[in-house]
Amino acid sequence: AGRSTKGTGTGTGSADGSGDSDTTNYGGLVLQHIQRNRRSNAAGAGRVRLKITIAPNGRVRNVAIAKTSGSTRFDRQAMRMVKMASPYPKPPPGQRPILVWITGS
């Protein structure tokens, strides 16, 4: 499901979980956290899909590009934004990396 914050673009989050509600809901929590912590048009225009691994303490362990926007600058800024929003809510046990779309306008 997509979420939109006027003036900041949209994004969707999904967990690569096994269907456990804690695991699947966590992707949405991460996306909400990113949306709350992003600055309007901070990353410019574009759309990138990021794979985010969050440590048990809520800190970002790794951010990787799953699908590039085609703009190295946009991709780097989106990754930086995800890292700067740390710490995130603590993940449930066994949480896998999360795929999130970051869209700028």
C-alpha cells in the first residue's frame, strides 16, 4: 500500500517476512519513520527502491540499492536520508531486510 505526504513524494514499504504480522507490519513502521524524518524534496525528483537492514537496536546496519532511480545523486541522497533517520523502531526477532520505495518530486 502506498502512503503519501503532500510535497514530499510517496513511498511504499514491504517486509520480506513469512507472513508473521509483526514482521509484515514492521515494513510499514519503517516507512512511516522515514516519512516523518524526511525534509520536503530533500532528495529531489526520482524514485529508488532501497533494501534496508536494521539491527536489533534500531540502528541501520546496511542500505543498498535494489532498483536505481537512474540518478546517482538521487540514489545517494535517498540512502543518506534513510541513514540519518536512524534509529528506527526495534525490529521483531527474525526480521529480514525491508524493501522501501523512496520517491521525490
